[in-house]
Amino acid sequence: MYIVFLLAFISCLLILSGRDRIGVTTSLITIAVLAGVLVHHMTDKLPISL
Amino acid sequence: MNLQRLAFSLNSLALALITAVLGGAFVEQIVFGELPCPLCLLQRAGLIAVGLGFLLNLRFGIQPLHYGVTLLGALVGAAASVRQILLHIAPGDPGYSKTFFGYHLYTWSFVTFVCIIAGVAVLLCLSNKYQSGRPVVSGKVTGFVMLSFLVIVLGNLVSTLLECGLTQCADDPVRYLWLDSLSRTFKAH
């Protein structure tokens, strides 16, 4: 679970330091990982331990 | 006040409200000792994802791409809320944790995400001409809101690490995994 918050924190730092494109990219990656963890929570099928 | 400036102020207000809600969740966690469940953490992360979209708007100017980030975050957060509502929908199920004005926090979370989606739709209607580039206003209040959001995201990261460590969180957490390990280590010495 920590990985989602870690990615969100990195996104915040990148956005606040003025990195536009990479900030948007990491934000979208954060959301994708969040969706993946939600799917994992519902199915318990993904080979991850986050 | 022109529409662009109004939209910027509303983005600032939205980020402030998200920070306040996440702060309230922290107060409940620390003061009342209620550890967040995995789905509760996912809903918090959904709110943070929504906040990232508003943060992008405040930092780089209002763009549809940033609202897209907000909407995607709200959709995933709403999905996590609905998942938890459905887990406790059977008759006689007391639900998870306390209620607030008659509803559980995950139900309020779903209402919040739906309101965010509606709010972003209104914000998208507010301006018919989006400009990339510098934000309209960048005052001390907005700076404080952005910094507070960063602090609350860091707080969630630290709290989740203390509660779950580097592994999957317990379904019904009753203790902080890392804090307990640390206290046992200190007692052993």
C-alpha cells in the first residue's frame, strides 16, 4: 500500500518543483497503481505484496 | 472577478478542503486510535490523486489534462468506496467503524467523490478558453495550501509504513506493525 503514497509524494515534489510533464506522468502512474492495488484487493490474484 | 480567476480560486478551495478532510482522517486515527483499513487507505489515496489534479492546476495553470487527472482519481476513489459499501450491504451487517450523521465514513467518501466529479464538471464549464502557462494568482494562501497538501501526503506515507510496513496491510488492523517491531527491539535491549 505504501507504494501508492510514495508515488503520490514523489508526484507532489515534482509538481511543486516546477516539472510539468513528469509531474503529470507520475500522477497518472500513481492513479494506475492505485487502481491496480484496488483490483488486487478485490481479487487477490495479482502477484504483488504491496 | 473573471472566470479564469474564479476557477483558480475554486481549485485552491478544493485542494484546501481535500487537505482538511485528510487531516480529519488523521485526527480520527491518532486521537481516537482508529487504524485505517486497506480500503480506507485506498480512499485516502483516491482523495490524494484528486488533489494532485488540483495541485497541477494551481502550479501550472488550468488545463483539461489536469482536470482529467482529478476525474480519474475520483473514479478510482469512488470505486474503492463502492467496494466497501457493498462489502457491508447485507441486512444486519453493522458496517465498519463508527458512523457520522448516520452514515459510515466510506459512504461519505463515496458522496464526496461524486461531488468532486460534479464539481469538476462545473469547473470545466466555467471557462471556454483554457490557457496553458503560469497560474492566474499565486498568493501566500495558495502556497500554504499546496505545502499543507504535501505535508499531509508525506504524513500518509509515514503512517502507512508504520501501520503496514512493506507488506500487504491487515484486513482489520489493530496495531502498527513497524511501531510494535521497534518497541520490541528497544525492550529487548
